[in-house]
Amino acid sequence: MNSIVPLGMPVERPKMSSTLQALSRCPYCAVANPLFTRQWISGYGGNVRGDGGIVSKWAAYSCSNCGSVVAVKGKPGEQVATVEGVPTVDSIYPSAPQVSDKLPSVARVFLKQAFDTLHAPDAAAVMAGSAVDAMLKEHGYLEGSLYSRIDKAKTDALLTAGMADWAHSVRLGSNRPRHADMDSPHVSPADAKRSVDFAEALGNFLFVLTAQIEEAVNEVSPVA
């Protein structure tokens, strides 16, 4: 994700104050109710633009837990101070992850829990594996072990060879803490993040993209 992600439509937009009150979880470490402190803000007139576009304010905030930084854009046209003295927030990059409602309910719950537990890598890895398992079951792969069901999905061309290899990696990562592996029981934060990223990507591929294509086709050729 390389673009600014709009906030939704809250009743009252947060302000670009000394602390940021717009995220319920840090998009990096997933800690709940993070304290984001402003480290930098653009000058009074906003960032200078050479293309004639609308000038906006920008600021950078760091998470007190992991130290990571989010970029915050002020609402376009509010480069002049508001009544409260600061512009309202228009966008945040990166935003906290959102789980699509196009995913089946069981997979959606597991994936959300995976995002919410990224600060606890073992838990996140287990939830990512459960999300992948639920997605395959939703496609009718119910028999045998997860190992065999991943291979069957590859044979049936539901998964590419690369996707199947990645799914096996997620499966192995979730098994280590689940079974308290004697040699390597814990999952690193980087490995947990990769597992969660794959579970999200698989959900997008198997369900979200399919739903978007169906919606687009129905808009072009509505059913009589």
C-alpha cells in the first residue's frame, strides 16, 4: 500500500494536534489505543506545491510503543488555522488494517484477530493459519489435514504453486507455537507479519477480488 488512505466518515474528524487521536491501533505494532506524538508539522501555509494543486498541511507522528512513524495530511484547503488553531485530519498513511466484509465470517474474524495480535507474534501466526484454513474450507476443502488440503487446492488450480508454498509456510509457522515445538516454539515478528500479509492477500484473491468483479459485471450487465 503506497498511497494515502482516507479515514472513513467519522462524526467529527480528529485534529492535527500535538497528539493524534485517530487510530485505535498502531498500524505497525498493533498496540491498542496507541499514543502518537507529533514530531514534525509543515509550516503555517502548508507544503509548497509547484503544480498549482490545493495546498495541505502535513505532519509526522511517532508511536510511543514501537517508535514507528505515520504521515498525516490535513484536510485540503485548511492550510489556514481553524478556530481551534489546527486543521482537521484528512488522511493517514499507513492506516490501521481493515478486514474486508467480503470475506466469509469465520475467516474474517480470524484475520482480524491476526491483525490485532501482531504485537504478539505467536498469536498472530496461529490466527493467520486459522484464517487460511477457514478460507480453504469455505471453498469446499474439508477433508484431511491442512497440508493435504493446500496441496489439493494447488492441484485444482485454486492456488498457484507459489501461493501453495506460501500457505505451507504459514501452516508451519502456526504449528510451531500451537504445538510448542521443542526446537523452535516461537515465531519472529517478521515471520508473523509475513503470515498475516499472506492471509490477507489470499483473502483478497479468493473472495474480495471475485466479489468486486461480480459487482462490476452486474453494473455493466444488470440481471433482468
